[in-house]
Amino acid sequence: SQQGEEDPQALSIQEGENATMNCSYKTSINNLQWYRQNSGRGLVHLILIRSNEREKHSGRLRVTLDTSKKSSSLLITASRAADTASYFCATDGSFHGSSNTGKLIFGQGTTLQVKP
Amino acid sequence: KAGVTQTPRYLIKTRGQQVTLSCSPISGHRSVSWYQQTPGQGLQFLFEYFSETQRNKGNFPGRFSGRQFSNSRSEMNVSTLELGDSALYLCASSLDVGGRNTEAFFGQGTRLTVV
């Protein structure tokens, strides 16, 4: 079953604009990860944020985490056509015991289109 | 460091056949997980192996199985293939420090088509 819901499902912007994607989840977590997937290919790891962190940056990416609201957001600044992809958040299942280690629970993803 | 390698990249099989997919994790990573991705169901967890033991299993029928070897390489097998098994199968490896998830790195996937 899907843990998270991502919002919006699809986003279309112009190059140079910022893109914000949101992810909500249902249970307590140890960490949350964001991934990018280009059409039909593997997932590229973007960033991991731990439950005791509120914000993290990596290049043009900024991730926030609000554990009280069980939500996270991914901001891509100064977007480029090459950022066109699907973006997924994934939460870990290990919070609820060792039986859930190694299990990531994914949202349905946000499809981002950046127009040149 | 080489990334996660999945073979083959593409497969076409007939209903009723079986298939074996292979995954070589990043060197030093001992946890290997498998996921199925379909347009309808999204990314679904299949199972996870650590030190040759299956530690966690998703909600898939027994036709889906896997194993991990002493060098951490993993295989998954699907028997009696059904049309609905057509999907992108993704493998991920991670360091798994202290039994908690660390960053998981994915391979390019194997695209399985069942006809």
C-alpha cells in the first residue's frame, strides 16, 4: 500500500522558474528520501532527510520536513529542461521495528515538465 | 564506485513461463531490495535481503521469490508468469547501518513484458 500522497500529480513550468512538490505520509518515520525518475528508467537518489532535521539543501534542491504534519516538500530552484522527470518521496518502514527494515514506501509521484 | 547493476535490461516472456532477474549491488552494500513499478500500482515493495536472509517481504504471491548470495548479489524469480506481471522491476542497494535505512541506490531496472 502507498504510504504517501504527492501533490501535485503533474506540474508544468517554464525554464528558470521554481518547482515545488509536496509529499504527505501516514505513519511515523526515521527518514524520508526524494528520488527522480526519467521516463522508464531507474530511480536517482536526490536527498535523504532524517526525522530530526527540518531542512536540507543540495545544490538547487531544498527539502523540508514537518513531522508534526507528516509532510515534506521538495523545491527545485531555477529549473532546467533537464529537470523534466517524475519525482517520488519515499519513507522508511524501519520505524516500526526490524521487520520493516529495507522497505521503502513510495508516493505516487509528481510528474514535472520544464519547458525551454 | 560502480552503481547498482541489473540484468537483463529488457525481457519478453510468454504467459506461464518463469523468469530470473539479477542485481549486483554497490560494493560494500549488504542490503538489497526489489520493487515492482506499474502505471496502475506505482512502486511496490517486493522483498529485501540482508546477509543472504530475507528480512522483509511485501504483499505479493508466492510466485515471486528471491535470494541473495554471499557476495550480496541478488536474484528474483517469478514463476508461472501472468500478463499482470509486466512491469519495471527495480533493485536497490543500501549500506543499512544499524538496521535502519540509509540512502537506497537503484539500478536502471529490468523491463519485463509478458505476452
